[in-house]
Amino acid sequence: MKALSVLEEKVSSLVTLVKELKVENDALNKDCEELKAESKELKTENAKLAEDCAQLATKLKSVEDNVFKNDEHIEETKVAVDDLIKSIDDLIASEHQQ
């Protein structure tokens, strides 16, 4: 009879342990599902950010190209103004010589 009593206690403690493990497993499964949903949202956000980054890189390249073109235009304008000033100086110098 004593062996039966010990066996009943062990079975009872195992049933309790199984119930505790089931509760813990359910909580872990719930956490896992929440993490999967969060992961999906983050992947979507990451894809959007990657697309935004690519668009910004394209815009930056365009702005850089325009700045380079403007720099060239400014340099050409400076040369033209310098030539004009030199021509005016030459004209003034020739008038003073006469």
C-alpha cells in the first residue's frame, strides 16, 4: 500500500508539472506569435525605409550633378566677366593713350 501511495504522489506531482509546463508553453507560444507579427511589421518598415533610401540617393545624385553643372556655369561666367573687364580695361587704356 505504501508503494501505491508513493506512486500516487509521484503521478500527482507529474500532473502538476505537466500543467505548469503547458501554461509556460502557452505563454511562450503567445510570445512567439507576437514576435512573428512584430518581425513582419519590421520587415515591411525596413523595405519601405530601403525604398526611401534609394529615392533619396537618387535625389542626392541629381542635386550633386546640378551643383556640378552650376559650378561649371559659374566658372564660365567668371571667365566671360574677366574677359569683359579686360576688354574694358584695354579700351580705357587705349583711350588714355590717344
